[in-house]
Amino acid sequence: MSLLSLVQNSLKGIKLPISGASFSPEQFDAHVMTTYGRFPLTLKRGQGCRVWDDRDREYLDFVAGIATCCLGHAHPAMVEAVSQQMQTLHHVSNLYYIAEQGQLAQWLTEHSCADRVFFCNSGAEANEGAIKLARKYAHTERGIDTPLIITANASFHGRTLATITATGQPKYQKNFDPLMPGFAYVPYNDFEALKDLVISLDAEKPQVAAILLEPLQGEGGVRPGEVEYFQQVRQLCDQTGILLILDEVQVGMGRSGKLWGYENLGIEPDVFTSAKGLGGGVPIGAMLCKSHCDVLKPGDHASTFGGNPFACKVALTVCQTLEQDNLLENVVQRGEQLRSGLEKLASLHPDLIETVRGWGLINGLVLKDDSEITSIAVVKAAMAEGLLLVPAGPKVVRFVPPLIVSADEVQQALVAIEKALAAVA
Ligand SMILES: Cc1ncc(COP(=O)(O)O)c(C=O)c1O
């Protein structure tokens, strides 16, 4: 008897718990840590911008794994890349040269201001890398003993200890102290506050190593950066030698209508980070820098899975598809369609909606502070209408569909959100 039939025989009559549809939320919570507040919804399959739940109900997916599935679900190019690379070589150590990693790095450096790339697995890990690079640069290139990194209030940079410290939102830090030393915070889009802090911190001797900002604050409420502010920040960094690090994890990879969020601001960072859309849903992160601050040397930093052939092949396919299918143009056009539709809805609900803001296909419907309606209530009402959305704070409803979304799908989402707003209003 073969090993396979032995295993099959021994399993006869045994009901395996992980059978998809029969796995209830109660069973799930009995086994998985309850670190997430989940909606009572189990998604079973996806195609393009649509997903289906375990009762085969269809939803339009304007969450896209939170700005991650930029090519939607089951995109043929990704399916092909995943299966082909699995059959060729899926993982080897960074002890060896990895052609797919080199090709992805080449694509990224040819399509950005960066010269070099370090690959990892997530946005938080990419930001960790950037923080380490900034500290080493401060020590070795500027003689700073205790480097300090300035970040913005309402920012979000991840959930590791260093990145919750970088995140300027106390709710993510509560009960996890002691936090990492070496961080200070300023209001976003307020250059005077930033300049004053740098002057006071550097008064005796320089200690500010880097300024870390999102070009558009995603989790903090879909708040776009202001051009004048970022240009002043760039100038300040040029004058002082402080590194400018931009977190492109949510807004990068075409979501803003440009490949990188910083292109909307007319500046270039010294270092930037990417994840989410980079792999289109396959885990990969990247930290990219210009050559003048490329200070990490063998032994300084590493990641077992970082840049493996599988993740890099898929990410390269995502990058090439964005380019070949001219998806940035789609992002601009569909973004304008979505914003103008949401603005019309805002004028229909002046007591409920404060404003609509965003770039490309990252947009927020901002609810009035004094209204009793929360973003969660709107998200739940939209779900009942077959539209998946995600809050960005208690008063902002976020729209981050796949970048392949069609005009018809945007129109369908507008009809659904109109019904959802009527239901909650
Ligand atoms: C701007 C930004 N940075 C970093 C992160 C963390 O990324 P990850 O969850 O992949 O660690 C996120 C996640 O939402 C993000 O939006």
C-alpha cells in the first residue's frame, strides 16, 4: 500500500476542521488570537474586483486587502507567474545570487529615484530597515551618537516595536512600553513646527538623523501631503544633511495615479519604503535608497524570506503589468470618476459628510465630526449593499479598489454607497 493511500485510509471518516465553508467565526476565534476586530464575513474566492463569501454572495471589493491587491484577484499574469516560479525555484537563501531579485531591483531603480534596494516581507519590516539605515548613516557619516528620527502625528508605519514608536498615534503604543528611544513627533503638513523642532533638537549638536513621513497619510485618515510643505522639508534636509525617508507602503505602486506618491509632491526622498501593492497580495516589502546613503554592508541587515525568487517573480510581474497595461492612466481616470461621484453624494448629505479627499485610487469620504455616524457604520451599511470598504479612523471611510477597476464597477460602487448613506443617514 502506498504512503498516500495509507494516509487517505487513516483519514476516512475523520472530519477535518479546516474545511473552509464549515469553519465558523466561533471555531476560528477559539484557535486564532483575537488581535483583529473582524467583520462576520468569510471570503472564499475572488475574480478581478469581485469577491464571494461562503454563501456565494458577491461583493465589489474596494478594500483590495487594504490597498494591496492592485491587480485584483486571480489576475492571469499573477496566476501564471506564481505557478511557473513555484515549478522552477521558489526559495533559496540570500547566500546566493537570485536573478529574479536582481531583475525586480533593476525595474524599481529604473522607475524611481532610488539606486539600490533591500527586500523584505512587509511594510513594517521595510520601515525597520529604513530606520536602521538612517541610524547607521547618522553614526558613520555625520558623527551623531544618539540619532533621532522625526515622524508625524497621525502617521502609521507598522506594528513592530520600532514602527509603533515611529507611528504618531498613541493608541497603537498603549501597553507596549517601553517604546524605542530616538523618536520625536510633529504635526503633519506644518513646516514651522518641524523647523522649530529641528532647530531646538540640533541647537547644541546635530542629533536629527532623519525625517520619516508618508506622502499621503493612509491609516491616519487619507490625508494628502501638501506640495509646499514637502518642498520645504526637502530643502531643510538638503541644508542640514538630515535624511528624508518616505513611507510609500500604502500610497506607492501606482495607487496615487503616479507610480510613487512623492511624484505628486515634486520632490525626491533619500530613502523610501514599499510593500502592499508591490506584490499584489504576495508578501514582499522593499527599502530603497539613493547611493549617497547606501551604508548597509554585509552582516548589517538580513531577512530569510526577503527577496526570494517566488515573491520577486510575482512582484516583477505586477510591476510589468502596471506598465504594459498603462494602469496609471486608469487610476487617474477612475479616481476622478470616483471622487466626483462622492462629491455629489457629499452635497446630498451636508449634515453627514465633511469632505472627500485623496489621490488617484486612494480616497476618503470624511464624515462630520459632530455627526453621530461613524465610519464603521457606513462600512457595515455598504457591506449590506454588496460593497466592501475600510475605515481610516473613526470618521473616514476609505476607498482603495484594485487599480484595474472599470468605469462600470466605480459606477456600481457609487450606487451602493449612495444606498448605504441613505440607510445610515
Ligand atoms: C503607510 C504604511 N506603512 C507601513 C504599514 C505597515 O505595513 P505591514 O502591515 O505590511 O507591515 C502600513 C500598513 O497599513 C502602512 O499603511
